[in-house]
Amino acid sequence: MERNKLEILKRWVGWALILLSFAFYGGLLLVPFASLSPGNKIILSSTLVVLGEASFWIAVLILGRQVISRYRNFPWRSKIAGLFKSPEKKP
């Protein structure tokens, strides 16, 4: 029972790290609007990229190859295209 809880916790931590990596990369979009000097913007953007990559690869190590291959083979393009399609009206 204890091992099962540990596996569930590891999986939650892994997926949280993947979501965190997306948040770090999304933060890059806000850097140009920050009221920082250009040098500090470069440091901030570099830090966000490093944190995003590090959190993603740590999540890969935690989750394992099977979960990441399932993530990579998910039909993202068709799901996103389905969001932007206008619903067809039937006569």
C-alpha cells in the first residue's frame, strides 16, 4: 500500500513539473513588458529558459519513458484544430 502511494505521489510531482515548465516558458511572453533594464530582461529570460528545461527533464526522469512517449504521441494538432473549427450546422 505504501509503495502505491509513493508511485502516485511521484506521478503527481512529475506532471506538476511539466506544467511548471510550461509556466516558465509562458513567462517568457511577459518579459518584454516588464519594467526592467535590458540587461535584467536578458538575465530573466535566460533564467526562465533554464528553469523550464530543467523542470521538464526532471519530470522526464521521474515519469519515465513510457509516459513521455505517450505525451509525445498524443494527437495535439487535431485537438487544437478542433478547438478552432466552427461547428457545422445540419440542415
